[in-house]
Amino acid sequence: MKGFEKYRKMYFMPPEDCYDWVKKDSVEKAPIWCSVDLRDGNQALIEPMNLEEKIKFYQMLVDIGFQHIEVGFPAASETEYQFLRAIIERNMIPDHVTIQVLTQAREHIIKRTFEAIDGAPNVIVHVYNSTSVAQREQVFKKSKEEIKQIAVDGAKLVYDLSKNEKGNISFEYSPESFTGTEMDYALEVCNAVLDVWKPTPERKAIINLPSTVQYSMPHVFASQIEYFNKNLKYRDSVLISLHPHNDRGSGISDAELGLLAGADRIEGTLFGNGERTGNVDIVTLGMNMYSLGVDPNLNFHNMKEIRTTYEALTNMEVSLRQPYAGDLVFTAFSGSHQDAISKGMACHDSGADPYWTVPYLPIDPKDLGRTYDSDVIRINSQSGKGGVSYVLKQAYGIMLPDQMKEEFGYLVKDVSDKEHSELDAERIYDIFKQTYRNIASSFHISECHFRQHDGIEATITITSNDGTNDTVTANGNGRLDAVSIAIKKHFNITYELTEYTEHALSRGSSSKALAYVGITAHHKLIWGVGMDEDIIKASIHALTAAINRAGLSTLNRSLAAKPNA
């Protein structure tokens, strides 16, 4: 691709090797989460949220469990300012929640910010200025010392103004464009700010290291964070916070590897909303931890409701493939995948393994409020027998015999292929009923009586579709066998009763029974299904359905009219 020559690396490696993070294989505990949806996310919207929309979004964040919520840049606009005043004056800040406000390291903006937070119980004042080579040289045209002095002056003013506040004020500093800043210089600036604030373990400061623009592979970012973790002053009194963006598509990796490297806190948004390619997606980060048995300390059990509220308030759409939240992320159309999931679910339900190990499902969809029948196994022309039978079982309690699954699976695939559409559970059930259940295309058994005589004697009334009724008696080894022999006798037909199984559809005195009968005729296994509250009647319905499907009763219709011996 032409033009690559004009690009170069814009990041800086630490001045010393920092690769201890490689020795860890997973995040072992949740970080402190800070949602920046109401600031970074909101400013990225084509139409930013209005006051009441922001209040609704804020309440959702509280309900999810965020303890740090960046509520905006109150000096940036009147809407931002009024929103902050509204949640303060309406007493909407719980004791366990700390709101965060953003301000540039500029005197008039800092003063306006402190006016906005008056009366708030717990506030983080987040001050920032840009430190990167590109910003220093191209935007501000200032030296390293001058840029550092901006940060120090901002930190001093924030510190001085905080003395007049009744609420609990914490401090946060960001060297904006950190990823384009020399690491030793970025450290120098952050340490200079900390020297002003002099944090203690009881009153910690936050140093936020943003990948304002992603410039490197994730392992580089992790090494940069480890350098800070090892060299930052007042380390036991500082929370290292990360604010990854997603320009290179590695926001999640930056955050996870950054946590391995010693970070304590993550700033991000729901579903990765934010400027350009977005901020790091806290939903994915949290659920990744959850899938490894780590409590994220956020509640995403009702993911559908969260997503619906998010989409309504932001006018953004969550992708069908968005991890954990998209419509299709748990969905299997492939036959082999469906079969594996179905068998895995059966194994899990048996209690053989206390842990979740179902193939193709990294977490249990039910933990996010999803359902197996509509969200996991969906049926189209690529689906297989396992998926089709699973849908019937989950939606209607129908447990197809193993020998029947393949036939019905191909039947459903063929319908989907011809209709060029996905088939829902109701449509699959309709195909099942129309194909197998209580089929009486040629005849049915309208009456049946049994008595113990030379085994079992069955006396049945065969009602043909032309309206004629014939009574036939025969003996067999059991009730169904006796009925089968009577039918063979009446129609002068031959077949073998090969397969039989049954199960209840529900419990209780009025429960329905489902019977499956397979007969071998014309060198083929042909299935019929019967349903009735009486299991014997269900079995007879299934037998007659199989015979009718085979067309055996029409082979010698003239015999049906003759008197029976």
C-alpha cells in the first residue's frame, strides 16, 4: 500500500526494561472502575444527551455498581454545568459513589469547576494538560519546563481551592497524550504534580495514564505502565489509572495488560462508546474477568435492559457481534457447533462438573439474562440435528428419539434452505406437527378395547376417510402389538414395528404424553408421533400416523371394505 513511508513510531519505550508483567497470566481482582460515559462518551455523540437523558444514564451507572463516575466537564457548557448541579441538588449521589469532573489546567476553568461541585459529598477533580512531543511542538510551542509548569500550577490551584470545600475532594492528574510522551518526562511531570498534592495512604491521589491516541502494540503500553508502577513517587498513596482508547483496536488488551503491569483503576465506557474508535469497553473487560472466575464488582445480569437503555439514550447501536452484549454472540447456526453445545448443556445439567465448560459458550448466557432457545441455538439451512432437537426440547419439552433426530434435522434444513430464512421455535414445531403428529390422512382408530385373553386381545374400530367404520379383533403380546396386528389384518399389509419410546410433556393429572413409533416398511424406517393424555391412546395415534405416512393403508383399499373373518 503506497504511502507507508511517511509514518514512523510515535511512542517511546521506557528507559529501562519493564517486562515483569509477562510473568502473570490473568487479572486476579477487579480494578476500581470509572465510567466516563457522561463525559468522554457523551462528547462523542452526534447529538449529545440532554439534561434528563444524562440523569437517566447516570442512574443506570449507579445501578450497575460504578463507584467512580465522571459526570462531565462542567466548565465546557451550560448543560454540563446544570447536570452536575441537578444531581447534587436532587441528592442523587449515594454515599458509596464519587463523582468525577474534568478540567484543563487553566485558572478560569478550574475556578468554574469548583463552583459547579459546591455541595457534592465526594468528588474527584481531574485536571489535565497535554505533554506529548507533537502537542508541545505543534500546538503549544512550549518547552518541557513550560509544559510541566502548567501541570504544577494547575495542581496548586486545585489544591488551594479544595481547602474551601466541605465535601471530600480527591485529586487526579492526566498527562494527556501520554502515549506520545517520552516516558521519563511523563514521569517527571506526574511526580512534580504529586509533590504539590503530597498524597497519603489515607488520602490517595490518582495518576491517570491515557492512551489518548493508541500508537503502539499492547505489550509496549504494558511496559510503559510497569515503568510508572516501579518509579512513581508516593506509590503507596497513588492509584494508577488507565484511560485506553481504541484507535488500533486494542483497547481491551491495553487495559488487561496494563492491569497486569500494576494499574489499579480503569476509565472506560459501556460498549466502548467514545471519540473516534471509542474508549475501552468496560462491559467486555468486566465480563472477561467474570469468565475466569473473578468478580468484576459490576452487575451486568440484565444485559438486555442495559443495552436497551444505552441505545435509547445515546442513539448508538450495539453491534450484533459486540462481545457479551450483541444479539448473535452466543448464537450457533452451525450443525456441529449446535450438537456440541447441546451435548455440553446435557453434561452441565447432569452436575458432572460444577464449573461451566460448555463448548463454544465462554460463559453461561443465563448469567446475562439470555435464553438458550432464542439466543444460543438458532436454526437455518446450516443447522444440524442437534440444534433442531435442542430447540424443540427447550421450547416445547419434546425429546426426539436419537434415531429420529437426523431425519427431522434434514427436513428442517430443507425448509429453511427453500425459504431462505431462519426458522424460529414455533415454525419448527409446526413442521414437526404437520409431518409426524396424529397423522390421519387415510384412516384413524376411533375406538379401542382390550381384554386379557391369549395375551392381549384388542378390538378396534378403524374409521376410513371415506366415512366407513370396520371393527377388527386381534391378539398380541401387548396392547400396541395387538392393535398393530389388527391393522395389518384389516388392510392386508406388512411392516415391522421397530422403534417405540414415550415421555410426558408436563406433570400432573392432566399431563400430555408423547409417543414415538417407528415402523420399517419398504426397507425404510418411518416415524409417527402421537399425543394424548392417555399414553395408550398416544401410542396408537403414533402407530397410525406412521402407517399413514408410509401410505400402507392405501395399497389395498379394496380389502378394507371386505368383511373380516
